[in-house]
Amino acid sequence: MKAKQNISQWICGISILVFGIGIVGAAEPFENLPEDTVLVEVLGRKVCLKDIEPGSEIKKKHQDAAGGQWLKQTRASGLGRYFRPLWDEYAKEKGLTVTDQEVNEYKERMISLMASENKRQKRKRDDLAKELIAENLKDDKKAKLEKSFNLYNRLIEKTPDTKLIYHSADSNTAKLIDDSTKSFILDWKTKKELYKQYKGRVIFQQAGPEPLDAFRLFFEEQQAKGKFKFYNKDAEDLFWDYYRNVKHTFCKDPNEAEQLINTPWWLREKEEDDYSAEVEWGEEVSGFQIRIEGDSGRRAFYSDKVPTFKIDLLNTSDKTFACASLEQFCEVEVDGKWYKWNGPMVADQLAGVLKPKNVNYDFFVIKLAENWGLKEPLAQEDKSQTIHLSLGTHIIRVKYKTMTQPDCPAVEAISNSLKFQIIAPRSATGG
């Protein structure tokens, strides 16, 4: 029984519908109205206040949430559900259907995505476990790491085996999954058809891109045809606020918007390294690891500034490593090309000590200035060629070598890959 409940919760999680998503802004709506007050009639069905109002216990539990926005959001979502028949009617009129092949494609993609996400969560949990080995962690930092570690543990424990769910479910559960999947795919097809007919602006939401102007025009047309009629001004404002709100995050490029709408998210290539993703430690060599992150956590740099990155060191071994905080001990890989240090060399290096089971945050910084040259330049290229960063996305890794000492030979480790952007300077963007 518990397994079936978990499956149902998971199915609901992947079957987010577009109606009612977003924060609405009506002021003190429905005050002192009887619960049986009719708010709207949709295709002959009357919707009363009690149909969209959360229960008293639930309302009490969330009454202080988000400054009252929770109640508005809940009412809007509840109201939106009763407009679903218009959505279904439109899909039927357009002859939109879902094939078995599309269902199977969705399932296989979900299996792949969930497996990939589960691996990422386990990798991050193991990463945190190694960092927690460090004996020199400050209490606040340790508490933060433990909180993250416990969070990933819970996520891993609660994540269902998607492949098992899809391929080993009993007949009732299999039907529930198929129905949910078909509904999800049909939603996308309907959005695609609406966008094709009405065009307009597209916004980004949790359930994927939405043709917001197409939604608005569709509902305005349905209202003009008498398909629904409001009897309450608060309910009318609550419904239209989402579709007429100009504060959404709109997709600025019409070509990009059309591509996003026409290609379902489950068939698009997944971004493996999001700009906002947590960075991970690089490869482990004899218990030694390094990690690169943008200085102050930045992942975007103006083109008229020098991109700067910080380097962390981690030692989970029983050895002591001698580490100098100098760029000359590094090589930098940018967009698949390795660069070596061509700047001034410090002859008398003062090495710091990275003790056993210790971590050293912000040990030194890497600046992508003119002091870097191609490690293995092509014959036709200048051997002193430096790193050129055009506007757009780039990927960086760092290789760092510790210093040799009598009781511990030098080790060389490569960091994580980090995606970052170069953007136009403020003067060019009008900022």
C-alpha cells in the first residue's frame, strides 16, 4: 500500500498542469462570502467558493505562509481546475491524440533522466561525506555540510526506481501510469497547438515553457462564446491575473520560444552542468582533491574584466601534502584546450601544509589573464597564444601539482568542470 502511495505521489509530481501556476495578486478576495456563493459557470457547471477554498485545518496550518500568498495561490489553482474541460474540448476539436510510441518514448526518457539524477545525487552525497571527514571544519560550515548530506540521503531514499515502476508495475498501477503519461503528453500537444494558432509571448514555468498570450487569447475567445461566465469580481480577477500579468519571465527570442514550445522537455538534450548547480570535487589522487568555483560564486563575467576563480583543496588521506598557492603550479583547460603558465616564476616558494583529513577553502585564485599560453600550440599558431574568451558559454578545469617532499611525493589532480559565461560589459548592455 505504501509503495502505491509513493507511486501516486511521484506520478502527481511529473504531471504538473498549467492551470493555476503562478502567484496571483487579488487583495483580500472573497471576504465574508458564504461558501455556497457561485463564482463562475464553466460549460454549464457552477463553481462555488467552497469548491476552491482549502479546509480550515489546512488554512490554519498555512495562514502565515508567504505573507498570505499561499491562500491566493491555492484558490487560483483550485479555480483553474474547473476550466480544464475547455482545454480538453479544444484538444478534441483539434483531433489531438497520444500514441503508444509517444508514451514509450516518454517512459524511456524518464527512466534515463531519473537514473542520471539518482547518480548525481549519490555522487554529491559521497562528495559531501568526504568533505565531512575534514577535522578542521568550523562548526557552522560542518553544520551546513551535514544538512546538505542529510538532504541528499533523504532524496536518494525517497527516489523510486523508475525502471521498476514502469516495467514491473501491476496492471492497475500500469494503467494509472499510462493515463498520467498520456495526460502529460496531451497537455504539451495542446500547448503546442494553441501556440501555433495564437502565437504571442512564451514564459518559463516549472512544468516547462507556456504560451501565455495564446492561453489568454484562447480564454478570452471562449468567454466571448459564452463558454464560461463569472458571477464574482474577486474570482474573475483571480483567474485573469495570471494570464494578464506582465511580471512573468518571458522568453525574449521568438525563435527560441517556438523551439521550446515545439520540442517537449523530455526529448530535449539535458544541460549536464547548470550555471546554478553545486560544484563537486574533482578526481581523487592519493586522497588529494581540488575544486574550482567562480570567485564569490560568480558564473558570469563581463568581457572587459578578468575572470577569476577560487581553488579549494581537500585531503582525506593520512599523508601531509606541501601546497604552494601559486598559479605556476597549475595548468588550465578552457573549452578543451590546455594552457600552461607563461607568467613570472617564483623561485623561492613557501609551501603551505595541507594536513591529513583537512580542507583548505579559497587556497588561491586563478585569473584568466594574458599569462597563460597554449600548452601544445598548433604549428601555425603563435606559441605564446593566450586564452581568448568570446561572449557566451565556456568550460574550465584546472590541473594542480603539489610540491615534492621527503616523506610524500608530488601528486597531480584535476578539478571538476565548471561552466561559466562571458557577457557584454555594462556599458554595452546599457546597465
